[in-house]
Amino acid sequence: MMTAPVTHILPLTTFHRTRLLPSAGNILVRNGQKVNPTDIVAETYCFPAHTLIDVGKAFLATSPAEAEELIQLKPGDQLQIGDVIAQKKGLFRKVLRAKQAGRVFSTTGGQVWVELPGKRFELRAGYPGTVTEIIPERGIKMVVSGALIQAAWGNGKIDESTIVSFPQVADEELQPEKVDISSRGGFVFSGYLGIAEVLTLAAQVPLRGLILGSMAAELVPLAVSMPYPIILTEGFGRIPVNRNAFTILTSNRDRSVSLFGLNWDFFSGQRPEITIALPAAGDDAHDTAVFKAGKQVRFLAEPAAGEIGELEQFDLQLGSAVVKIGDNKRVKVPLANLDVLE
Amino acid sequence: MISNSHEAGSMLALDLGSFTTRASLIDVVDGQYRLIAAGEARTSAGSPHFDIRIGAAEAVRQIEAVIDRQLVDRHGTLIMPLQASGNGFDSLVILYSCVPELKIAAAGLVNEISLESAQHLVSGIYGKTVEIIGLQDRRDTAGMVDDILKQEPEVIILTGGTENGAVRSIARLTQLVQKVCQFTRRDQAPEVLYAGNSRMAEHVRTSLEKHTSVSITENIRPGIEIESLAPAKGALAEIAFHNARRKINGLTELTDQSSTLPLQTASGMGLLVQMIHEIKGGSRPVLGVDIGAAYASMSLARRKRSMDVTLPLGTGWNVSQLLQNGKLEEIAKWLSPSISTARILDVLSQKAIYPQIQPVSGEMQDIELAVLRVVLRTLIQNLQARWRIPASAMEPILLCGKPLANLNPPGVALMAALDGLQPAGITTIMRDPHGLVPVLGAAGRVNPLIPVQLFDSGAIDHLATTICPVSKAPLGTPILRVKMTDEAGKDEELVIKQGSLAVLPIRFNQVVKVHLQGMHGTLVDTLTHTSNVTLMITGGLCGAVIDARGRPLILPKNAAERWDRIEKWRRVFG
């Protein structure tokens, strides 16, 4: 028995996902609510800046206690521009006013620390589904039904649309001519991308996203900077879209497709995924599997990257396997170069 | 600490790697500790199990499958201590590297003194310094606080001041750290490790402990010229482990039975390197290098001082870090000109997604080997720069970690080490195919007999004694005369030219007397600065090797010529 890496490429399934904020924040949806991938389900404010106002120094106070007496604020007070922070009455009247809005954090030692508003972070649902649990201050759990294609790489973006352009064959290279006004607002699906111009052209049209089997790795920096999601089902180098994913995507024309392009994270298990919401609910996807003869496996790399076959034989000690591809072809491969399709 | 082998008995070691979990069972056979069996499974810290115990149990069950002894009960619990039935084992040591880098901020007084020592401290663990605050800092207080907060450090090392030295500056730094902790939710506040002037320890504790957890340890810089890292290393190891427990599900339960504090794999290797150095009397530097899927680390024990460097430059998940650090051209230099940089990028980017991928073609093997050379080079250069030490001979060099130590044939691992580490002088290069080096380092804390007996048991492969003469003579000049006398008294002589690489005709385990005479000012032993050396050499798996290619090793600029030379060197090892 040996635990095998599992990838889901399923025409109909039900799966559960957890979406979490990077830090505590507000949840904007309720339990049972239906959400779309681009819906904002939670928000937080990241990295608020702080300012330190040294009242003692400003008023030439002789001690922190003297400075504290001049402060007109208490922790938690909301501060607007122009509000009085500290003042000295009498003959040598002096007033210190706020130059920035914020919230007073502390006023000890004659020093006023003000917290300024941080950058808003919006957590999107990422999937079309139903909220099943609210995790207070942190996020949500949701259930999704439909087709699921777990992918290899994403450029960090999320969106939904329909696929408006399909490849003829699984290894078709995406050419600039295929990205034109007719594909505006939709996803373009192709086998391989090796031309940088396509990415910039897609942003100009604009497309809503790209679904690719593979891409030249040298395009990664440009791909990451694009405003739309890009998902690779297989990875880098010239690798055709695997047969199962090709079939699912081409047989669901005109349906709404969701691209969750966030990168694979070892610790959270998050990985890029393509979801097609379907009215029916499928069986739960099994996340675990062991290598077993008869299992459907996919080649992750040499000698047949992107191919899907049936595991015929394997040797755990030697770490090798024989995979039957189609009716007659048998390929010997390191077990490590396969994942199990569940 | 248990010092008697019979009291300590058998030991199970678990090395929880970022990709692989390895279990090793060590027990007494004929009065000596031996590796009985080992098992390996995919690490289960991440998806789909999110529980480190599952992979560990799978690795242990592999051991059970080859020996007639139960180590885990039917509930999946480790059987400890050894039962009358013969099932179970007596002690458990745990090593781990399946953790993200620990984010550390360092606050100290002087960059070249306390802050340098703080960086030395960080370099021994899977961590990175995300922010440094010093007295010379020109940022305003709020700016410094915000810059630290933005980096979300998990630990702040607060240091500075020699014993009986400055206290006011430390009080100021403490105030700043206090603000950082106040601005963070208590459950997310960075832990603080204070390793500065002991006079301020109580002040630091009382100022910070209501906001976060505070550990106080001995001053890492008690004097300007004195660095004392050991106590702080121990304290940081504990903090790192507590942090890991929060991130890795099942680690707490698994380590409840551990006989000693679980160690990071790099630290385990560091302990063994230090132990070998001490056993050898501290006269020769000892080097260990470990390359894994996520991290690459190096430990050097030199003049009774322990120096480490750990970088997120594994050959799996983190291989893309090499590319981000502009190492693509360096990798390409070790490859055929027919392999484009675009192809190298494709292969390595795919490997970063699927670190388990095994090379099938010669091209992929070459790319992986080129990566290893560059990782080794980066590590040694980093070690020398960070600890300000010159290049020198090491005896021995231990090659650890699956991507490096399990290369086959063994000549490939040796070649990678010579190209990457570029040792000078006389060195023994060994490899650890069973992942034992870090285990032995950790095991030594429970029972010192285990590393001593197992290291010499043959579980660590002796690859070769390498002689790397240092000479300024032009290429092709004879620089070294070698005279070998075998057990039968038969002599053989050869002359080595500058720029060449040669394998001496010494069989595995054959003991040969070798006299080396440097010519034209050639230095043979860089530790003793001598040109004439006579020594007994025991042949390793690759015999003995003379690497006269020069230090540093300079590859031809012309790509075709360069590849031609690399191919020629490769043929030396068959």
C-alpha cells in the first residue's frame, strides 16, 4: 500500500472548500447563501500603518506624566483630520492637531500612537456553491456541485465566464489570431501557449481568462502580471491537455465556467481548479487513493506527459510501473511520475 | 541522558521531510548498534490527509513488513517501550523539515556585532530574516514598527549589549518590540527570544510577557569578540518546534512519545558534524551538506565552532527559488548547448509543481545534476560569506539528502560534490544513502553510542578520498607526482597535470600508501600548507580521485568547448 497523489478530473461531483481571510475580518455572507465565484464573501484590512505623535517633545514637557496631562484623547477614539490631539492652555497656549484620520491606539508615556486605515482585502468565493458554515472572523466553508478539473498551475486570479474558443486538438498552440474581438468577455481554451504576445493581446481585447494545457515557463512573469486568470491543467513545457479534461471542457459548451487560479499550496491543500456548475449533484470526490492495478493514472512528466492510461503493474520497492495507454501501448515509467485520477 | 547502550535499547527515528517521511529502526546486533530496517512514505502534512501521523505510520509499517516485529498497534499508536513479545522499541527521535520557513525579525544594537550573531542564529534553522532593526537604523519609530508588522514575523530575536554593557538602547528596542506585539492580536503576536545583555533580561520579560510569549537565553555576544550561540540555538529550536506544532497537524501527538525535543533535520546533521569534529580532536573542519525537496543546508564544524547555513533551495518545491535568484545561467553552464534555457525553465518549473518527478531521459538527469552543482556552490559560497571564513579543506565531507546522496552510480554524486563544493587539499567524501546522518545527530542526544557505532558500521558510504592540489601553474603543467605502494609492496607512479581529473587505481577497501609531491609551488595539503604528503588511502566506492582542475573551477567561456570538457570529466568516472 502506498498513498498516491490524487487529482480530480470529474464530469460530475460534489466537493467542499474552505475559504479563509489572511487575518481576522468581517464575514459578508450568511450560512446557506448561494455564491458565485467572484462574490466577496469576507473582508479585512491588512497592515494598517501607524503614526507616533510625541506630545512630550512637541510641548517640551519635562516628564511623560506632564505630557500625558496635555493629551485630549483616549485609546479607541476615532480621529479626524484637524482634531485636537493635545493642547496647553494659558498664556503660552498651544494646540496639536491631527494631520491624518485614524484610531487612537495608545496614549501612554506622553506618546500617542494612531492606527491608520489598512488596505482592504476582499476574499472572493472562488467557486459557484452554497455556504455551509461560517468560520467567525476568518472565512467560510462551502459545497460545490458540478464538473471539477484540478489543475497544475494558476496565475493567482479568479473569474467566471463561458468558453468562447476551443482547440481542435489537445496540443494545439494558441496563436494571436485566435484572440480577437469575438472572444471578448469569454475564456479561451487551448493546448499550449508559447507566444508572449497572446497574453498582452488577451488583456487588450479583453478576455476573461485562459485555460491551457501547458505554457512555456518563460512566460510566467508576464502571465502573473495579467489581470485575468490563467490556468494550466498539466504544467510547463509543451504538454497537451489530458484527455479527460479536454472532454469535460468541450462537452460543456455554453455553460458557466469558474477559474480558481490560486496557486498550489502544500500546507493548505489549495490548488488551481476549474469548476463548471451543474444542476445535478454528483458523488463526493475521494481525496485519497493508493496505487492499484486498474487505476486510471496520468503522466506528470516524461515519458508521456499529459497522457492518461491504466496502471497495469507496479513495484513499490523499485518505484516503477507499467501503464497501458489506449489499446496496445505500454509504457514503463517511474511511479513518481504518475498521479491517480479519482 | 542515557549513556548505556543496553539501557537505551532500540530506537525508532522518524524524519518528517517536506516530501518524504522516513522511518529507521536502530537496534543492537552482536553488541553493536546497527540500522535494522528503514521505510519511506509520502509526507502527509498537507492535502489530502493534513495529518503527519499517517505518512509516519505508513513508513513504520514498511519496516514491519520486512522484519518480524510490530512497531505500531492496531490503533496506529507507536508501541513504546519494547514489549516482552519483542514488539515495539525503547526510544523515539523525531526530525522534521516539513515546515514553511519561520519568519524572523532581528532587533539588536550593532550590525556587525549582535545583529550578525542573530543572523548566525537564524542560519541554522529553516527560517529567514524578514526584517532587521539596529541602532544605525534611520527610519522613524513608527516606520520601523510598521515595517516589522508588514513582514508578519513569527519570532523576534532581541539582542544586543555585551555583558555589563549598554542597557538604555536595549530598553528602547524593547519598547519598539512591545509596540509590535501590542499592534498584533495576542494569538498572532511574534514570540520573542531575548539573547542580549543579561542585566536587561528581567526588564525585557516584564515589558513583553503580557503581550506575547518571551524566552530568555544567554547573551549570544557576551563580549565584542566572543560569540556564544549554543544556548540561544537550543531556545530557538524549541520556539521553532512549538511553531511547527501549530502548523503541522498530528505533530504534537506524534512527538508526545519522543525521547528528546524534535529537531529540524538540518540541526540533526549539524550535531553529527560537530560530534565528528570533536571526536577527531577539532583539528580538521568537518562539513555536512543536506539537500532536500524544500531546503538545502550546510553545517561546518571548524576550530570547535559550529557554522550553518540553511536556504530554501531544495530541488523540489523550492527549485523555482534558484530561478528567481538568477541562477539559470549558472545551471545552463553545466549543460549541453543544445539544451535551451527555455527548456531548462520548463523542466524546473514542472519539478516545482511536482517535486516527486523522476528523470527518465538523459537530458532531464543532466538538468537535475546541474541544479545540484549550483545549489552546492550557492551553499558553500553563502556559508563562507555569512561566517567570513576562507575556503579550506574539510575532512570528511558528508553528502546527505535523497537528491544528492542517492545519485547513481556513486561517481555522479562525487562529481556533483567536486564541481559544486570545490574542496581544496585532501578530503574524504562520504554519502548517506539511508538518510542516517541527521538521525545520528539527534540519536546522540539520547545515546551517544548510537552515532559512534553506526557511523562506522558501513551504513555511510565512503565514496572516495579526493586530493585537490592548489596550483597557479598554467594548464597542462605537471603539478603533482604520485607514488602508490600497495599491500604487496608494488609501486606505481604517475604525474598529474594542471587542469586534469584522474581516478587512482585503488579498489574499494584496498589500502594503499600514497606519496604526493607537489611541483611548481603546488600545495597538496591546504590545512598544513605542505607540498609533500605521505598518507594511507583506503579506496572508496569511486576509488581515490585527484582533482587538479584548479580552484576556483573555471569553465571555458565557449559553450561547445565547455560541454566537451564536462563530458570528458564525466567519462573519468565511467
